[in-house]
Amino acid sequence: MTPVLLMGILITFTLSLPFFGLIGKKIRRERFLISTSAISITLCAFLLSLLFLLNNMHVNSVLAAFNTSPSPEKPNIRIDLLSAYMAVIYLGVCLLVLLFSAKTVARSKITLYFSTILGMVTSMIGIVFSEDFFTLFVFWESMCICSYTLVAFNKEREEPIEAGYKYLIMSSAGALMILFASSFLYGLTGTLNFHYISEGLNQAKEFIVHLAILMLLVGFGLQAGMVPFHTWLPDALSTAPSAISAFLSACTEKIGLYCILKVYFIIFNSQYQEWRIPLALFAVLSMFIGNISALLQDDLKRLFAYSTIANTGYILAGIAIGTSKALSGSLFHILNHAIVVALLFLCTGAFMRQVRTRNLRELSGIRHTMPLTSFALIIGVLSLATFPFLNIFWSEITIIAAGWEAGMAWLSFLIIINLVFSAAYSLRIIQWAAVKRTTYISRRASEAPLSLVIPTLMLAFTIILIGVYPAPFQRLTETIVEASLYSK
Amino acid sequence: MPLIYYVACSVILFFIGIYCLILKRNMIRLLMGLEIMMNAVNLNFIAFSSKVMEGATHPLAHAFTIISISIGGCVIALGLVITVYAYKHYGTLDVRELRRLKR
């Protein structure tokens, strides 16, 4: 019953946050009231979902459901280990993002900001808990509406408005693709429930089924930043407020990948074999275009946005390989990359607040004036470069080894080439931030306040922890793959 | 009338919407293209609802369509708000003029 309770708490609290804001305005403690209540509720939800995940590690089937007697017509909520795992990641990142932005947001906007972020994380949890296209679509669109608002949050400037408009048009078109595909699936099977669609279309070879799969791949891949549908991503991530960029790249991308996993391994399991090569092609395109564009960037946020596209490619490669080892590598990479990219964007946010720039050349030698933030940044960047004994190393190794074993050695080889590219731009960042001399801009900087440093240091500590001691996390992802994706 | 006419009509509408998104330059026309695509999807759902249940209409599709119309309204409203701000900043509705980010 815990997850349904969790959803109930989150939805009720999100909807009542504007009233908290009104009360806070009356007693002149708006920032304190809003940030404390939002952070404590998110902390409670995070601990609740973590406990739920750890308590149910041995359960090999559905953990909880809203409707205990399923039927083709009823919308349903259904939780398995995979969705609990994703919910833990989202709530953890959301908690740190809220901690980071408690002091940085302008006072007049704080209620809007916190309630929109909470609305976004609530709808993401709704997406991972849903079991039919009806529920999925409602939560998907509410997540999208919240994220358009957050991208265009600084409406006084031109760039966020422009990026927000581009994101709105592209992402709505993607959502309509998903909706059109689900209407065809409804016409073929008479239901919207994933389980019944999967039964009704078992071994179906019709053209329309493959067309529907393609449309679902385009719609979800657009949100995941898959090349060639990635063009909104660098603009949106580079113009949104930094905490929002962290949240978008750590969670919204991953929800697209989660849905692609769900499409191929839960709904269309019998058609999966024909889609391995197209998925691998999309993965290779994403890796190369993301990494090569990142090599040429001086703007830190655009650089990290392009590296996000490349990492989407690695995860898609794991999905294309499709053995249980590759899938556990992909899930592990989802966790690792969420942590790393959240850390990188939060560090950039701290730089932008203290130095008012995000250009790599102007930040030269920032290590001397902002040691703690630079330490966290260097840990994150080293992890992005797949430095051994940091977390991304282990998941990359798992995906590459799985590709080798499954007879897709060419894909593993292409991933290794891309690791060289990512090492190149990561070392370039370290060279500018730590080795070069200070400029007159970076000499004037001072260390960021404690509320900004603590979240970044916590993330850096998690990176080192997973890197040094990866075994329990690998066991966790293997259990999840066995229980959720191969259970049928 | 057989079902295929309705489905063909909705597919054509969907492609008109995509055509509009690709080729039109006015910001409000792009939003109208999205609206046409939404209508195509809703028509498709309603057409299939008579096929799924012979002699009657299936309630699931109708419920979905009503929800999807209201969600579509929200998205278009947000798009119009962003368009208003863009018009304030740039003084035009032409998307080709929005190129502060093309570097």
C-alpha cells in the first residue's frame, strides 16, 4: 500500500503548496515556509520509496497495484521493482535540487518554482507507476507542461522564451505521436492496458504494429534526447536555471529511456528482435553527434547538454544489445549518469552565481578561489571521462562486455571510440579549471555559500562511494532486470 | 460508412498537422498545426470506439478523448503565453527571427 500512499501524499501536497505560499506571504516567512515544507516532504517521500525498494528486493512479481482485479477497461497503477528504482532516483535528485535552489531563487517567484518542480516529480512518479496508456499520457502531459514552464522560467530574457517555445512545439509533437500510436493499438486490441496489448499483439507481424512501435520510439526518444530529435535539448538545458537543467537532464531524459525500455521489453517483447539494429543505429548516431559537438563547446552548460545526448546513446546501446547483463548495465548507467550530470549542472550553477559566467575560458584557474565546488566538478568530470574507480566506469564496462558477449562487438568498439572523445573534452575542462592560471574574473570569486556546496559535495561523495564499492548496486540492478523485464 | 474512411481522414489530418509544423513560419500557425494533430488523434479514437464494441460505442475511448481535449487546451494556452512573451521581446511572430540561440 506504501506507493499508492506516496502518490497520494505527493499529489495532495503539490496542490496545496500555493496555499502555503499565501499563508507565508501573510506572515512574511514565504521562503522559509515553502522551502522547509517542500524539502521535508520530498525527504520523507525519498526515504519511504527507498525503504519500499529495499524491503521488496526478494519479491519477484508485481509489488503493489491500485486495482487488485485488473480488467482491460480500467486504468491502473502497478508497481514493480523497476518503477520503485526509478522513483528513488527521481526523488533523490529532486531533493538535492530543491536544497540547492532554496536560497537562489528570487523571492517573488519561489512559490511558483517549488510547486512546479514538485508537480514535475509527482507526475514522473505517476509515469513510472502507470500501467496503461491513459494514465501514462495524463501524467506525461502534466510533466511536460511543468517542464515547459520551468525552461521558460526567466521570462524577462529572450533566450529562455525562445528555447521554451522550441521545446514546447517539438515535445508536444512527440507526445501526439505517442497518442496516435496508442490510438492504433487501441483499435487493434480494444484496450489501453500494457499487459492486454502485449497479449493481444503477441507475434503480430502487421505493418501497422511496427508503425506504432516506430511512433512510440520517436515520441519517447524525443524526450530522451535521441539524435536526430535532440535539437531542443542543448538550447533548453543551456538557458534554463541551472538547478532546472540538472533536474531536466537527470530525470526527464531518463523517463524517455525508461519508457523505451518498457515499450520494448514489456509491451512488444515478441517484436523486439527486429528492432535491435535500428536501436543500435540510433544509439551510435547519438553517441557520435553528442560527443563531437561537445568537443567544440566553450559554454559549460552546452557542453554538458551534448554529453547528456552522448550518454543517452550509451544507454540505448545497452537496450539494443538486450541481454540481461546489458540491461542491468543500462539501468546502472541511468543511476550513475543521473548523479554525475546533476552534480555537473549544480556546480555550473554555483559558478554562475559567484562569478556570473559559464564560459570555460573565463573560469580558468577557478580552483584557487572556489576549492570545494571545483573539487566536486573535477570528481564529476573525471567520472564522465570513465576514470577507473568512479561510478560511470563500472556501468560502461558492463555494457561493453555485454556487447562483446552478445555478438555485437562492433557496437562495443564504437562505444570505446566514443569514450576517447569524452575523455578528451573532460580533460580539457580539468585543464582550464585546475591547471591554468587565474584570470582577473576568476580571481575576484569567492567560495559559494554552504547551501550550494552541500548538495554538490553529497553528490561527489555518492560518485566515489559507488565507484569504490559497486557490488551492491550491480546486484540491485541485476535483480531488477530479472524481476521486472524477464519475469514473463 | 466503413471504418477505413474515418481512419484515412485522421491520418490525412495528422499529416496536414506535421506539414504545418515543418513548413509554416508564424508562431500561432505552428500552434494551430499542433491543434490539428490533436483533432486527428481524437477522431481516430472515436472512430475505433465503434469498432471495438459492435453496435455501441466503447466508453474508454470517449473518456480518453475528453481528457485529451482538456490537456491539449492547457498545452496550447501555455504555448500562447510563451508566444506573447516572444512577441514582446522580438516584436514579430516569425520563427525565423528567433535565432538568439543559433551559434
